[in-house]
Amino acid sequence: MAETTELTRVRADKWLWAARFFKTRTLAKEAIESGKVHMNGQKIKVSKELQVGDTLSIRQGHATRLEEKVVIIKALSENRGNATIAATLYEETEESMATRAFFAEQRKLQNLARPDTKPDKKQRRDLAKFKDRW
């Protein structure tokens, strides 16, 4: 008969993987080691034990589009479940959601400034002449 025990602490890499912030534990480990994950404002190590109530700051994405999520740990798990279960493990702060929404809107507006088509040969020549004058 298996006895269920309530988790009080979980390794950082396991929790990030179980909460579906990273696809593999290896990716979670690399993010922690590269300083993209902070707990309560300080860098952590992979083996850091997380508890309910800790605040994590997680930077994800590419160098040009890093998004930072600030989450509060609501539950602990060492096992990766489906997305609905993973969403119950944490709660993102209001400031974090507002900041991410603001930057998403800025990216959308930035894309609107681009022309729909590439310049044709004559337009490229005109641009080159204009740049040469300056």
C-alpha cells in the first residue's frame, strides 16, 4: 500500500518542468544556470528547494524578445501533468501580466510600421541615391 506524502519542498528544475515553463528538465537547468530564473530577487541554483509562497521571476524567449514572468508558487509537484494541472501550481502577478501585455502590443504596433511588400528595383535605386546624399 503506497502512502501519499504532502510535498513541502521541490527542486527548482523539477518544479519549472512540472509547471510547464520548460519542455525538459535540462532546459530548466540551463535557464537557471544562465541566470534567467530568480527567486525573491536573487539568483538560484538548480538544486534550490522551492516552497509554497516563493516568488519566481522567469525570463523566457529569444534575445530579441525576452519575456519576464513573475509568478507566485501555489502548489508543489515533481511530476509533469497536463496543462490544466500545471496552471494550478502557480499564479502570475498582475504587474507581470500587464507588462507582458504592454510589450506584446508594442510588438504588434512595430509590425504595422513595416511595408507590405519589398521595394522594387527602381525604389531600391532611389533609396540608395537618397542614402548617398546624406
